[in-house]
Amino acid sequence: MGFLQRISLMITSLIILHTIPSTTSISITPDAPTMILIDSICVNTKNMYYCEQSIISKLGNPHAEIKTIADIAAFNAVYLITSAGNYIRDKFIPIAENPLVKNQLVLCLATYRAVQKLLEGAYLADRRGDYSDMRHYQSSVLGMLDNCKTDFDYMVRTNWGVRLMINISLLATRQLPAQ
């Protein structure tokens, strides 16, 4: 099995695992006010279904406030970028045989580490209710993700997922009162 086939198999496996919503012993079905809130946020994203599922799969109970949704999205952005950086470091770079591909992966890893620090700052700002600071961190990230331009499906999906989570948290926090 060649390098590209191994990469394709790993990416396909990750896509399947990544698109399956988190499961808990009890499936949460949002109540009507929560679903209306989720839909009011997700309607402004490019993939409403994925947006809804990424929020619903993390709910701890059927009712969620907008702050909870903002927290979920901000945390998911950190989780996605951290996981992707670790996967690039541990799986992709060690098997990259082409020096150009390896350099591209190293650049993406460096970008993801810098993005991770900003998203951690955004998450901490979100937790303390400083939404202006959170939006500043997240806006910086949106520009930085372009440094990892690649045709690797895994990174394309990661960049898309992180952008979606940032947009969810930005849309959610716009509905929260300033502190």
C-alpha cells in the first residue's frame, strides 16, 4: 500500500469518526426553545445540519442557554485544532517521504500550534465573559488558517470545522449582553 493510499485510508477513517456525533448513555433531544436558539445560530452557517449536530451532540441536558452554546463552540474549536496538530505530528509527518509534502505538513503543524494558543485564549475569554477579547482572538485565527493551505483532505476539513466553530461562537456571543 503506497503513501497516498495509506493517507487516504487514514483520512477516510477520521472523517467517519469525526462526523459521528458524540454519544452518551442518554441521547439528548433539545427542547423547543433550545432548538430555536440553535437554529437561529446555525442558519447563518454554511452547513446548518453539521452545525446543529455539533452543538446537540455536546449538550448535557435538553435545555441550553446561549452561553452554553458559545462555550461548546469555543471549546470544540480548541479541541479540533489540538487534535489535528497532534495527528499531523504523530501520524502524517513521520510517514511523509516527499520533502515538499513534509515541509507543507511542518508548516501546517506550526500554524495549528499558533492557532491553538489563540483559540485557548479565546476560550478563556469566553469563560470569563469577555466576548470582545474572545472575538479578537478568533478573528486573528481566521486569517492564520490560510497559512495551512493544502489539498490534504484532513487539513481542509479541520480548517473548515474550526471556522464553523468560530462562526458558531461568534454568532452566539453577539446575542449575549456585553459585560
